[in-house]
Amino acid sequence: MAKNQTNLRIEKSLDHRLEVLAKRTGRSKAFHAAEAIEGFLDDQEDCLLAQDNLADFRNEDDSAMLLHEDVNWDALGQ
């Protein structure tokens, strides 16, 4: 997979924590920073998707809504 370089400025205390983690794990600071960014992006994308779905749900016609009481839970998966 092709990789790009990104430079950013972080607080000294955060850099120190990253350095300690890198030494303890034998991985680079760049590896851990990329993992953290990927996790953050995953969380943000999930949040935005949930917000969009909630907005769609709120804008739907109530007549199309299936109520909990109307579901035959015993028949699911058959």
C-alpha cells in the first residue's frame, strides 16, 4: 500500500508518551500515531453515519415504522 507523509505539531507531553509507547512496544512513533489517527477516523465516521441515520429515521413516515410489539421474535432466523 502506498504511504504518504504527514507532519504535525504535538505537545511535548504527548510526544513523550508516544516515545515511551514506541520504546515499550518496539514499534515506531509513526506506527502508533497512524494507528491512533485511523481509530479516531473510524470513530468519527461511525458517529456521522449514526447521526445521518438518526436524521433519516426522524424524517420517516411513522406508518412505515415496525413496533417492537409487532415483531414475531420467535420466527426470526428461521
